[in-house]
Amino acid sequence: MAAGRAFLGAPCSSLATGARRLAFASPPPRALVPALRRRFPGRCIASVSSSPDAASAPEPYVLTTPLYYVNAPPHMGSAYTTIAADAIARFQRLLEKKVIFITGTDEHGEKIATSAEASGRNPKEHCDAISSSYKMLWADLDIEYDKFIRTTDHKHEAVVNEFYSRVLNSGDIYRADYEGLYCVSCEEYKDEKELAENNSCPVHLKPCVARKEDNYFFALSKYQHKLEELLARNPDFVRPSHRLNEVQGWIKSGLRDFSISRASVEWGIPVPNDTKQTIYVWFDALLGYISALLDDGEQANLQQAIDRGWPAALHLIGKDILRFHAVYWPAMLMSAGISVPDAVFGHGFLTKDGMKMGKSLGNTLEPKDLVERFGADAVRYFFLREVEFGNDGDYSEERFINIVNAHLANTIGNLLNRTLGLLKKNCKSTLAFDSIAAADGVPVRENVENLVDKAKHHYENLLLSSACESVLEIGNLGNLYIDEQAPWSCFKKGGESTEKAAKDLVIILETMRIIAIALSPITPSLSLRIYTQLGFTEDQFRVLRWDDTKWGGLKAGQVMMEPKPVFARIESEMEAEAQGSSKAAKGGKKKAQSKGLVEA
């Protein structure tokens, strides 16, 4: 279900005239006593929780990435989505929310079986290897997820079967023949009007193949009016706003029923009432958002999973899978009597050489290589700062190096390092004043507080680039202040000037403390290094809240750590070569590009 895999569906107009609607003998499982969820007025109802403590427990903030398709190892597009989700999750934790951050892998379907065969493995071995590569990359990128679901997990299959039965009992599943053009890479039937020359898929640029199948279909068209009502009642259901316009256009043009089974695909979950067919990968994988809420090893139960935190507060996805999340998924949930998620955010694509990156197109930017060369903080910061969240963004190595050096190494890292150096030289690395007393009558405190408020507003509204910009402005304020006050000169003058200089250093270091907290959703490791240099422990860093960005955290007598650069200045290849040539001319050895911490 990764960004980069388009939605699947069979148009209703292509169905044979003799469609067979399935009957059911038992009442729908959703005939439980319903209770309205309170997150949005008038939203879809969900079954009452079976847990006696559920009513008093705080409602969790459930955040999801797509479940990434394991036909090949992760690329930068899937890494970007997960970095953004991790930043949002970390911010929500700072607000003291009970966050459940879900990610995982989508492991069924024809393309998976084909990829496994090409690699000389059976499908399960292939899925194990690729799913593991996602987990390893998330660790490299400092991703702190709470749940990792695989669609081959037993608990997931049980939830899918129960969900299917609910939709079947609602009368929304029927059987029919379908004939059309099929894109294997998308795993999707295509309308001829959307195809490129030679019946090629517009996403993967490969010819679609003609197929005819006897499948089960979901009655999506039945939910057109309800989906129109959902968007009218809650326009924030789809974000950003231009994505909402797309979804409204799709719905207005008329919804068509879509196929939810495959007769020709063996690698999948068998259809409960017809084991000769498997459940279509999308109808399967979307349920991972719910099955992930169950703990490993416990008895799988759909209602129990719902009680653990559904509905999700936010589905974070690539724009190419927006239709399935914003149209198909809520209709499926309505059919099963389950609440729809609060919001679906469709972000843009990362491009390389002006083209969308994707495994099928073979033009990926390898995130593992970027992390190994530049470190997780640099990768996280660049893509969240330089790509306006919701729009497309392009990667350029030159711009990457320039931005990261200017912002993290210079504006933030160098400011901390030179301030701690002055404190060590003139104050024995010990603060002479509380930060509140030091800033008395100094306007920089108010300016910093205003920027912190702006950063919080941007985080809350998923404006991650703007949040980075606001925090960087705090660093710019600190650099401007230290240059204007020139505490090094004041220390030399002695007398009252020494006291003022000591206060100025406290002001700068308090500014750095606030930056460390406000930037921690974006660059968690860098923020930890800053915070510990200010004399705090890692345990203290781990329990920080957003409220700790308030001015006044540094106290008189606190001892700072030995000044040591917290971020490496990245050398470009040209700089490394020039430095190597210079050393070689002097009889030295050529210096290789280093990822170690060097002074900016």
C-alpha cells in the first residue's frame, strides 16, 4: 500500500449484466449498540467499547504511514513519508498525547509473488527480507514507531476475515464478471481514457494487459451520497485543501463499484466464502491500520482492535494513493459500521531529475546511502525543511549540502559551540545567573517566545517546513544578539561589563535549550546532543514536554559540558578533492569525506 502504488478498481460499467448478489442468513455483526465518537460531530458511528475503562481513558492520537509494498527495498519516497510521520508523532508526544504511531508492510498480491520468483525465493521469504529492510532503515532514520504491522501476520488475516464478513452481511458484496486492461505494477484495472499511448499506464509507462475475471465487488456507488455528506460536514477530512478539491471531483463524477477479489492471484488471504479467490490487496492492506492496534500474541478480534484506539487521527500518504484512502476506505468502513478516520493528508512526490521517484521506474534515491554519508539528522532536516509539506519537492545534492551546512552546522551548531567556549574561558563553564534574571528587560526573550508560538502553530497544522523556519529564526536571533553584544569584548573590559557578558551567555544558551526542544521532532539526535551539552541528562531529555520551551529552564550554578561541535559540516566532493590535493602537495595524505563531528 505504499506511496507509488496507485489505487485498484474495476468500473461498474464493465460488469456483466448478470451480476449475482450474495445473500446472508445471519444479522450483521455491526448490530451492536452504536455510540457516537466525539472527535467530529455527525461522523460515522462505531460500536460501543467492550472495555469498562475505555470511557475514562484519554483518546489516543493514532497516526499512520502507508503500509509499504514489499516488491523491492524502501526508497526515498517511502522514507520521506515516514520521516514526516515521525516528526508529527514526536510533536504530539511533546503535547503529552498518547500517540500510537503505526507503520508496516503490505505483503500480498501478484507483484509480490512475481518479485519473489525473480529473486529465487518463495513469497514469505521475500516478504521477510524486504520487511526487515524497512525496519532497519527506520532505525537508521531515528523513526520511533509504536506498531509495525505486516499483512502476513495472523492477527491481520483474522481482522480482514471478520471485516469482510461485516461488509458481506451489509449486502455490499456481490459477484460479477469483469473484463478490462490491467496494470500489473499498479495492480489495477485502468479505464482506457486514462491510458497513455499504446495502452500504457501513465504512472509506470508500461503497456496494460487485457484480462477477464469472475470477481467479488464492493458496492462503492451505494455510498456516494454519504461520502458527499462527510466532506461537506468535515472539509478537513482531506488535506491539504487542493487534495480535497480532487476528491470532491472524483465523487461528483460518479462512483463505480470495484473488485475486491482476484481469481488469478494465489498469494493473498483467501476470500472467506470462496477459497478459490484471494482478497484484493487494497481491501486487505487498508485493514492493517486497524489490526495494528492489537498486541502481538493476543486473540485477534476486530472489535477489540477498534476499542484500542480507532479511529485514526491522521492517515499520512502519498498523493497517488489518495483516492483509495479518501474515497474507498471511508466507504468500506461505513459499510462495516466503523468510524472513518479524522483526516487523510496526501503529500507530494519527491523528484529526481524532474521525475517522480519509484521502484518501478528505476530512478530511486537510496535513503540508506544518504544516511550513511550525511547522518539521519541531515536527511530528516533537509526533506522536511525544503519540501513544503503537501507539495512536490526535488532533491539536489548541492542544495542539500548548502542548506544543512548553513542551518544546522552554522546557525545552530556554531552558535552553541562558540558560546560554550566563551563560558568555559570566562566562567569556568558555569552559569552565573538564572535565564529569567539574565533576560530581564531584554527584548530577545519576547521575540523567542513569539517564534516558539509560531512553531507550535505550524506543527499543529502540519506545516513542517514553516515549523523548521520558525525554529531557525530563533537561531538567527541568537546569532544576531551575540554579534551585537560582543560578550568577548565585554569580558576583556571587566567590571560591570563582565556581569553583562555573563548574562548574555546565559541568554544565548537558554535560546539554544529552547531550540533543542522545538527542533526535536525534526532532528532528535542533534537536539539530544545540544541538550546534554547544556548540562542535562539523556533521561531529562526523554521526558521533555512542549511546555518546557517556556523561557526559564536554565538555573544559576548549572555546569555546562565541555564544548564540542554537535553537528558535522558536510564537505562537498569538490571541497574534499581540493583539500586532498592541497595536502598531497604538502606531502600529506588525501582526506576522505568524513561524517564525524567537525567544528563548523
